[in-house]
Amino acid sequence: MRGKLILLASALLASTTLVVPAAQAAADPLLLQQPTLSATQIAFVYGGEIWVVPRSGGRATRLVTGQGALSGPVFSPDGSQIAFTGRYDGNTDVYVVPAQGGEPRRLTWHPGADVALGWSADGKQVLFRSPRMAVRDAHQMYLVPASGGAPAPVPLPSGEEGAFSPDGTRIAYSPIEQWQPAWKQYRGGQTARIWVARLADSAVTPIPRPNSNDRNPLWIGDKVYFLSDRDGPVTLYSYDPASGAVARLIDNSAGFDMAAIGAGPGGVVIDHFGKLEIYDIASGTVSPVPVTIDADLPQRRAHFEEIKADSVSHALLSETGKRVIMEVRGEVLSAPAEKGDVRNITRSPGVADRDPAPSPDGTKIAWFSDESGEYALHIGAADGLGTVRKIALGTPPSFFYNPRWSPDSKKIVFEDKRLNLWLIDLAAGAAAAPVKIDTNLFDAPGSNFDAAWSADSQWIVYTRQLPSHFHAAWVHSLATGKNTQVTDGLSDVISPRFDHGGKYLYFAATTATGPAAGWLDMSSMGRAIDGAAYVMVLRKDSASPIAPESDEESAADTLPGRDKPGKAKTKKTDAGASDDKPADAKDEDKDGGKDGGRDGKGGKPTPPAPVRIDFEGLDQRILALPIPRANIVELQAGKDGVVYTLTIPPAATDADYLEGDEAGPPRTLFRFDLKERKNKELAQGVVANTFSLSADGSKMLLQRGGTWLVADADKEVKDGESAKPIKFDDVRVWVDPQAEWKQIYHEVWRIERDFLYDPNHHGLDLARAEALYARFLPGLAARQDLNVLLEEMTGHISVGHTFINGGDLPEQQTARGGLLGADYEAVDGRWRIARVLPGENWNPKLVAPLSQPGVDVHAGEFILAVNGRPVDTQTEIDRALDGTAGKQTVLTVASTAAGAGSRQVTVVPIGNEGALRLRSWMEGNRRTVDRLSGGKLAYVYVPDTAAGGFANFNRYYYAQVGKQGAVIDERFNHGGQIADYIVDQLKRTPQMINHTREGADQIEPAAAIFGPKVMIINEMSGSGGDALPWLFHKEGVGPLVGKRTWGGLVGIGGYPQLIDGGSVTAPRWAIYGTTGRWEVEGIGIPPDIEVEQDPALIRQGHDPQLERAVAEAMALLKANPPQQFPKPAPIVKHPVLPQ
């Protein structure tokens, strides 16, 4: 349930032209970000670029431009240089540039994100943070010479930002990352803190705080300056290391939060969200800095955007499959399946037009549009001409989905976010208004109604949830307005569909859903689910469509005097049907045909046969189609008697969970024909939620890989033969960024309004907040500016999991990098390998390049050259390896820096060694626990409560059954689901003993560790990582050791994508305790035994939390040794045998 928040730099004011007039710049608020101060200048980030302005204010000039991703400028102590974070060469690295302008110079080359933080006290080195040697969230800080050279770690185990004391012996720093820095009034385990560390021995002194958020430390003279929310909105404070006193310097009780500060001679420059200010240290006064900008702003310019296959959000086929109707970047497009041009039906930049659906008669398209400020139903001509009909959808407003036309093209059924199913009769003209059909029971993933029409447009079938969390099929009669449940609820039903002939209802169902029905519970994972496809015979006088068949000779075909073939009299069976067709076939002919169609002379369409449902005895007329059982995830009805099913494997393996994506595994598509009674595979690798059929059933649309295909619906999908790819060559839409940003801004507020679990929004006046922050819209110069604005404003809701991501950001090239899975140290001017990370070379995800058979490079050896080019410590080794990931690379290695015993080995570097570092850390911890406990305790790491945690727990817990107790480590747990499965396994107790004649007796349940358990937690465990220790503690499994967890126990998912591809979340699921209290959200889970990760002890090689957990488990084990179960005496019955 946890996402990752990315803060992007932003800034600036803009008008509707490409140049910002000075007069307007003076009037409108500017988002000038991340300022830094020298004696004469201020530098800041603006539109993803770095600008400078005189310290007194005035007209700013662009200093550094790039690919729209520059951030974090910091002046050197003498003001001559600026260090910053840039992405010039496809990677995030540290650069320096002269303060008066010039060419930036790159200092770091590791493929991870290196972020500039500051300078050493003497101005010779640049301080930066990097994940290069980190485990999970624990970034570390490094110093790299400003002239270029080898980075060296700051002797602290972690660090996010820092500033050195003037004498260089201490550093004020933030030891932990915050996942959600804009969360207002946050008081969970990740509250930001500042420690002052002595570099000689890594001893730390925390700056006193009342569990406030303290960040952005600056060291000026004898004081540390920082930002804090301890007294309300974020403002400026100082800390005196000598006395330990903290003082508030600026009263900001009614202002916007101060977002960032920068140090300079005699002052602190402040980003006060919308304005720059300077705090003068000597006088204690604050002065505004007027800034004007005259600049071209290319990201604001309207332009044509090329459309690619991955730009399509939603697509359906037209009546006969000649065109594809798709949603692309908030527009509705009509693309030819083969011949013709793409048409933009809506042509509405800055408006979100969603979920287009073509009418079955091919003349119209329906979609939902927010043109009016709220979503309404729009109906337009299929050719894009004429007037669009617009139908308001009532109050309160909402988001709407899945418009589905009736076959007569006169009615539409759709659903909303509020779990309602609606029907609208377009024939009512101006009086047309939605009528509620039903309301679902739970707001759960996949809880949509999946409604479908009968061929005569008089019935709607849909699924609705039951208290069991199963889905039953229901039908709604337009004639009576009545809803009737037509399946018994003892199986989980999906995809009910009427046969086009009107006699049958198809659906898929399974009775295996039960253990997996709790979608939020981890215990739902790994469950094998299979089901079947069924047909329901709607009329009691209809015969079974799958009755036994028998080929028989007909006398009329062979004997003289008989009726001619085709006119033979039919013989009635006991069931009242002929040998050749069901008894009701005559009625169908009378009614004008099964599907509706032409009258045989090319005239008017004949109406479909009326659909009749005889509810009495309906349960006895449900038959299993002769289709192999499978995990059917979707079913569609094609032409009369044709059913399509999409399947996935019945059970997900650990590898599936680890390697899958949010869309789920690709589907396999099958076609079943009642006449042939054969189930034919048509395609593999179908992307989830992309399959659809044309209204006449002749064509199908699907996405496979990155290609959308239109194919014949009765043939195997073969590219270029039965299937033709949709061509996106020269497909473009007109994009107006300023109009889009305005729409996105209001869309985000609508999402928060409609999706947040609390309709009161934690007391926030949403309308006032929306109006308050709208003043910043004219000042946006780039898409990342908008993300910064959205993060800040949604932070007032004060809830976890409110994340802003993506959008139409400038395209970035991506560097390949190259890593060997090793740590290095500079010795005698050369790079010596300090450690080789062990891998699992049989596992493609954990390949260690240096430990491959035939390579065998070891710690202590030197790398002298890469691909024949000498390597030394004048530059970091990552520069020599840049671009080698996945390529054969020749290393020259030797036992000494001078080259003794040199040899060449060929390796294949990897692009990311995070998995290797995590495994190395896990294995090191396991060995430590084994050593400290004398082999009595197991160690199990749980990285999350989703795929990784499920797989890791299964792998390591059961493999250590037989140990007398366990240490469960959930530090850095990134959440996922509610970990009931793990806790259920941990709390198992001995129930009985299984005795056999040979071999040892076995305690049941067998797959369990029965001794004491201790769990380690920390600040970087959250969401599902909050729930796991909460359940562990509630169930009394054992004590918690470490630090308070994040405190973000809400859930996210299922939001409309923003029109430019960005995303926003609004927690729609929130967890409270059985005592009726919000026990975790914004609070976190406290440990029973608090243990800080003391940097001084870690520097000495200790892990204080792990060691304390082992000590606690061993103490519990001593007090409660393993149970011994007496074996009873053999059973003696004194049998009496007959004489």
C-alpha cells in the first residue's frame, strides 16, 4: 500500500505567452525552490533549471539548463562555485558550475541517484548522498573532491541531508528519509530529526524536539539553523550546540510552510512557498526578495504530441470492427483498423474525456467529460461532426465508468465511484436522467458490476457482492424495474453475458475463491483458483445446448419415395423437440431470427427475439460448458453460441509474485463454439483488460506486448494474417500544457473529494484549500512545478499514502551504468576490492558478476584496467564501468597495486546491485543471529507484506523449522497487504505428536517454530509494515524491539489516471482497531523495547537492534525452554485369540 514520493524541483511565474513580463512577475506568486545564498547572489531552481538573482533581488538569469531535472544548488563557502544535482547523461549525479556561469562538470558516476547536499567547511569537497552502498532506505553521505576524484563515505550509517561545522569536526544531519515530507501535522515514526555527529567517533547528540519534524540543517557560525513544525506551520529555528537551547526565529503561525532554506554569509535565504525571503542573523529581521523573470518557457507552449501504443488508456471496437475508439490523453480518437485516418472526436485540450464507447448501430460514441467542471455523459456522432449531446449525471458529483450501450443503441448502463449502477434512457430526450439500478456492498478492487445487455435491450445482467465477498449474478428487468439474483451465491461469479440469440446466459464461476476472497489479507496469496464456464438456459421450454449428440442415418436420404432432403418431416422426441432443432426454434423463426438481422432481402434490420427468463427452476438449468477447468478471469459472448474466455495460471508461484506487475499476468484467449463444442486457443500473452469484441461479433481487439491488434474473432491471432496492428504512425493530438495543468489541478481535488475514505477530509475545507492554492497556477513553468504544488496542497489532508507521481515530464535518456557487486577502497592510488557481495548465481535476479565460475575475483585484489583502459583513484571506478551493464567486460586484476600476478577476466556487470546488497545484509544478519544464539534461533527478514515478503517468509521461515525460536526482522518493510498469514504461522502451538515406528516423532503442526519470537521494527517500516507488528503484538506472539514504525495504515488504488499520464492517490481504505480507535494512522506502532541505531556502535561493527532482539529471545528461551512431550507407553489390548 505504500508508494514512493519523489520531490522534484520547480519554480516560476508565467503568462499565456512564452515570456513572463516583469510587471506580472511582480504581482503573481512564484514557486522559486531550493534557494542557496552567497555574499552577492541567490541561486534557486526554476522550471527544472538553475537561476541566479542578486541578493537584493531583481531580474533573475538562467545559470544552468539541462533536461528539465536540475535541483539542489548549493554555493561553495567562498561563493565562487555552485554544486547541484543534474541529469545530463541519463543518470542523476553531482555537478559543479562556476557561480558566474560556465560549463557544468560532473563529479559522480554511480548509476544510483547521487544528490548534492553541500560543501566541506574548507570548500574543497562536495557533500552528497547516495544509495550506492545502502540497504533499502538507508542512504549514506559521501564527500567528493570538487576538482574530481574518488568519493569517500562520511563515517555515519545513514544520512539524507547535512551541514558541516565551521571547523569541519562535526556535522548536523538528518539520519532518516521521509517518505512523505509534505504530510502536515505528521507525528509517526518517521518524524524528521536532526542529529549533531562528532566525526571522530560518530557519537551523536539529537537536537531536542517534541516529536516534531525538523529538517534542512544549516551550520552558520556557532549555531545550527533548521526548519521545524513544532509550533505550527513550518518556520525557522536555531540550535546552540553549546547550551542545547532551541529558539524560534520567525513567527509563521498564519503563513504557508517554509519549504527550504539555504545558508550564506550573515543570513539564511528562505523558500516561503511562493516568495523568497532573507533572514538577517545579526538583526533578526526578515526581508522579502523581489524576483522577476523574463524568459522563454518552452514547457508551457502548446504543441502536437505524437501518440504511441502505450498512450492508449482505453479502447473498444466499432460496430463491425472497422474502427477502434480509444481514449488518449483526455481525447477520444477514432482510428481505422486498416484503412483511413485517425479522427479526433472531441478536440478538447484541457478537458478529460474518458471511457469512450461506440454505439452498436455504429452512429454514435458515448463518453464521460469534465468539460463543465464535473463529469457528465456526452453523446457525439461517430464521425466527430455535429452537436454533442450533454447529459448531467446528478448530485453529488462523482467519477463514472464503463458506459455500455443497449443493442438497440437507445440506452446506456454505467457505474460510479460510489458503488452505484445506473441506467439512462436516451430516448427520453431532454428528460433523460440516470436511474439507479443497484448498489454494491463493498468498495473493493474488482467490485465493478461488469454489466451486460440482453439482445432485446430489455434485461441487464451484472454481478454484485454478497456478505461472503463472493459475487452473484443478478438480472434487472427494464419492464418491471425489479432485480433478481440468478446464481445461488455459493460460487464466485464473474462476467455474466447473454447469448446473442437470447436463450442463454453465460458466466464463469469458481468455488475455490474462499481463501482468496480477503483481497487485503496476505493469507489470500498463493491460493490455487480454478473454475469453469457455465451456460444458464433461460426458458424452461428450451432444450440443453449441450445435450448428447448422435449421428444417425436418415431414410429420407436413401430410399425412393421419401421427402427430399431439407423437407423431411421431423420426428418429435419425448422432450418435445425435433431431432434437428430445439422445440422453440419455430418460435425464434417467427420472431424474426435469433440475433436480429436483415429480413433476407437486404431491407430493414429485423428485431431480435424477445428474451424470456423463467425464474422458477432456473438453478436446475445451469450447465457446465465442456471447457477444461481453468482460472478464468474474463468471459465474453460473441456471435450466437460463441463464448470467449481468458485464463491465467490457477496458482501464482513466489516467482510470479516477484516478477509480476500491477496489471497481472498475461491472459490466454480461447474461443468455444456450441455447435462445434470445441475450445480453441486463439492467443497467448493478452494484456489484461484490453480484449473486446465488435458489436456484430466478427472482430476482436486486444493488446499483446506493446501492440494493439484487430483480428478476426474466429481465427487464431497471427500477426499480419488474421490480425492487423493498429498503426500509430503520425498520430498526434494537440496539447495545451497550461490548460492541462489547470484541469489536472482541479481533477486532483475531485479525486481527493470523492475517493478519500473520510467524507469530512479530516476537517479540511476542500473548497477553500482549492481556491487558496489556485493562485499558484499562473506561475507554473513546467510540469514538475505542478507536482510540487499538488504535493504541498494535498499535504493539508494530513494522511499517509497521498502521493503525486509522474506526468508529462521532459524525456530523459537512461544510462546503462555498470556494477560489479563489490565495495572498493582507495589504496596506493588504485582501487582495491574491499568486499565482494555474495549472490545466488542460479537465480537470475541475484547474479554476482565477480563470483561467477571461472572469474573468482576476491576481496583484497586490485582492479587495474577495464576493457584495457587503466583505472586509478583520480576518478571513481564507476566512470570506467559506465555503460557496461549487460555487456561482456574485460577486467585486469592483480594482487597488488603494482600489478603483481595480474590476469584478465571477463565479467558481465549488472545495472543494479540493490538486491545483492539486501541479500548480503540478510545473510549477514542470519549468521549473526546463529552465532549469538548458538544455533538456537532462526532469522527471517520480511521486506514487505506483498510479493517479496510472502516469498521471503516462505523461503526462510520454513527452512529453519527445528530452531527453538526466531527473530523476525521487518525493518525497512514497505508494506503491501495485511500480514495475517505471517502472524497466523508465527503463533502456532503444538497440538499433537505424530509417532512412527521408524524415524523421529513429529510435532504437529509440523511446519512451525514453537519457541519465542521477537520482532525488530524501525521508522522505515510502514503501511503493511505497520500492520505486521500491530498484529504480532495484538496476538501476543512476542515483544517488539527497535523504533516506532511509520504510521501510515491506509490503502490506495484504483484512481483515474491524470490526462497526461500522471497519478495521484487519495486513501480510500483506512484501518481502525476493534476498540473503535484509529490506533495506527499518523501514530505508528511503538516498540516494547526501544533501541536506537547508535551510529557510534554501528561504526564499531554492531547492530544494536539485532543484538538486543537476540538477547531478548534468548532470555525468553531460557525462561521457557522447549516443551518436552512424554511418549505414552505402548498400547496393550491383551487380545484374546480364538482357540
